[in-house]
Amino acid sequence: MSNFQNEFSWSPSRHRMFDSCKRQYYYNYYGSWGGWNKDADAQTQLLYRLKKITTVPQLVGTVVHDAISHEIRALQVGRPIHPSEIKTFAQKLFGQHLLVSEEQRWRYSASQYTNLFEHYYNEPFTETDQNNSANHISTSLNAFFASNAYATLQSAGPEDYLTIEDLTDFTLANTKIWVVLDVAIRRDKSVYIFDWKTGRERQADRHQLAVYALYATSQWGVALSDLQLQDIYLQTNTEQTLDLSPDDLDQTRIFVTESVQKMRALLDDPEQNTASQDTFPMTTNTHLCTTCPFKAVCYPNDRPARQPTTEPTIEQDPVQLSLF
Ligand code: SF4
């Protein structure tokens, strides 16, 4: 059996999952734990396999982020890669992920090989969809190279870089808080944090940046007034700057602390970080289930199918001017 300890921690994505469906949260963080081990029971192995599933839009985001971090790492050492090479790299990467998913290599290793939701659940993914995804990748990378953020990175020296997509943590509410900043650089007194987005704008993006601000002020000793926080939406080619007041930062600490408390309150034993499935109800918003990787477990006989894609309007997910 695994020697890894399932330690309780918090991250912005964990909060989002807890908020959307408690059962999904349970499967993702508890039910699937240890499922990578061939000695684990069949249900745990299944939940682990499902946890590793990714949708095509998520894969597009991953590929774009991989390509951008590839470029930024090259930029850092003074050898920027030509945009056309980066775009070719991204398209090849996308093709490789599609191929290994089609070949179901995840049967050999769920952690190593991509398992696409569309393939696993045999849901429509036409040649047109594939071309649209490939275009989405190119459009996103064009927007990245044209962004003010990229121009700022181009003028940075190697020593200015603080992080490029590193998984890192800090402590708040006696809890390990995980963050992955796409890129952060220091210029004189200022610290710039840029976050690339391949999807639409969400209020959660602002919360995520605010958590990054907590990290930056506590770990790098940067004053809040010297912090430049920006989400860059690559599909719409828009840059959203987040200006935080000291009060906003306090509200963010409260937001994280309360989220941690709500998660811990559902545990059987908070010290041991153990949980029981029955304490984590399935969502009643079955629309969420249509794109959930765990729907094979929740609905073994009658899985809710995905509806034809409709672009959500701003009214469906309004981005508030205020942070909270
Ligand atoms: S299928 Fe629905 S109820 Fe089940 S985990 Fe997913 S979102 Fe929750």
C-alpha cells in the first residue's frame, strides 16, 4: 500500500470543487486516494482513473500553458523561441495527447497518459471540434505574444524571475495553501503576477489572484501597493488588472480561513484527514453532472449527457466589480 499520507491542504481549485459538488470533492480528494496502487480495491482504482480524466477544453488550457511556460523559460535565459515554433510545438503536443487518449494508454498508467472525457464517455468530438480546438490554441498563443504582459517579460532580466509555474505553498489558518503562479517577476520595487486564461472570465479568477497576493506579500515581502496582478484572457485578448486594498487582503484571508473550516467540518477526523462518502452529498444541479468525470459512478445506468455547447453569457456568471 501507499506510504503517502493524505494530508489536508487548500487551494483555489479545491475550494471551487467543494463549492460546486461535495460528492465530487470527496471522490477527488478522499475516495480516489491510493487508487494508483494496483493493490487498492476496484472502486478506489476506478475513482482514481476518473479523477485523472480531462476534457478537451481543459486539455487546450494545459497545452497553451505548457507552450507559454516553454517560451517564458527560454526568454528567461535570453533565448526566446520564435512564435511560429511555439505554435508548432503546441499543436504537436495537442495531437500527442489526443493520440494517447484514443489509444487508451491510460489503461497502463492513469497518471502518465491523458484520458479525455470525450473519448472515455464516447461523447461527440468531431473533426470540426478538433479543428476548433486547434484554432483555439493558435488564437490563444497569438494573444499571448501580442500581450503587454509578454512585452513586460521580454524586458526582464534572468534574475527578475520569481517563479514560472512552480507548485509552491504557504501557510494560512494552520493549513498548507497550494498555489501555482503562471509567472511572477520583480522589477525594481514592483512584483508583476500574470495569469493566462483560455476560458471566459469568472469571479473565481479574481479570488485566485487575491490568494496569489497573499502568497506574494507573505513570501516575497512585497508591499501590496507594489503588487501588479493581472489576468490575461487569451480568447478575448483582454487584460484585467486587480487592484487590492488592505481590506481586500484581509477579506481574502477570511475567505480562505472560512473555506478551510467548512471543509474540515465535514471530516470524520480532522487530525487524521479521514472522511466518509455519506457526509458529502451529490449536487442537485445535474447540469454539473453532464461534464463531471465521476458520472459513471454516480449514474451507473443513466448518465446525464452533455448538451450542445452554448457559450455562457456574462449574465450567467457575472464578474463583480467588488472582490467579495
Ligand atoms: S456526477 Fe454530479 S453528483 Fe456525481 S460527483 Fe459529479 S457533479 Fe457530483
